[in-house]
Amino acid sequence: MLATMKSSSRQPELLPAPPALSGSTMANPHVCVQTEGNHRAILVHGIVFSRYSTQDRAAEAYAMATLFESGYAGQNHIARWFGYST
């Protein structure tokens, strides 16, 4: 006879979400935008998707277009995350 396992409500979550770092924003469940000083990193599923200087507008435009074309975020969400008009 098989014994049934009871789940404990006290049991910690197996893979808890990491604490948010200062300057980081979870844009959606897939994308995290981290800004420190004049550098920005965009992570998708925890892997660096793009890293650039916030003063480099061409790199920022490329990152925004690539996020959209890859299907990780919608156009309106991307505009809001980067401080542009939707």
C-alpha cells in the first residue's frame, strides 16, 4: 500500500525569486532591467540579453527592438519601461 504524502504549509519554496537589487525592475516575468550609474543590463530568463551605456541611444533602440521582435515584451510595455511615450 502506498503512503500518501502530506504537504506542509511551512515548507519553503523550492526556487524562491531572488530579492530585487537596487536599480532593477522586473519588467514582466521574463525580463529584468537593471540600471546602475550610466550602465544598463537587460536580462531575459536570468541571462544577459543586452548591456550598454544609458548614453548610447542606438544600443538602447536596438535592445528595445530586439526585445519586441523576440516576443519577450509588447511595444507599449517596452516604451513604458524605458520612459518613452506609448
